[in-house]
Amino acid sequence: MKEIQLKDAKATLSAVIDQANQGHPAIITRHGRKEAVVLSFDEYEKLSHVPSFGRLLAAFPGEVEDIPTRSTKPARPVDL
């Protein structure tokens, strides 16, 4: 991903957006610090609909019986 300074991004915003739409997002920097990312709307949509790990676990399609029981063996000894 290419980095572009804010002042250059302002001057060439149309080109930066065209590049993002072609699959080449850009990181906008200000005073050497990464401040923002320009990416296509399609990529944004994909990222905004990624479920959290908790939601994936909650959506488990199996039954309770499908989950193996937890081992009752004690953990192995560790020397610290």
C-alpha cells in the first residue's frame, strides 16, 4: 500500500480515488504519521460486514452434543 502526504493527496485527490477504485488503496500521512486510508467503497463494504469472533461462535450451526467435553485432567506441571 503506498503512502502519500496529505498535501499531495489534496492536490491529486481525484487520482488517489481512481487508484483506490482500481484496487490500490493509499495511506494518507500528516507530519510523517499515518492518519487515514483511502480505499474503494467495495473494499469498505467487505470490511464493515466482517463478523466478530463472538458472533461466529454464537452462529455455530451444530448442537450442544457436537461440542466435545472438556478434559478433567490437570494441566502439566510447569517449573517457573
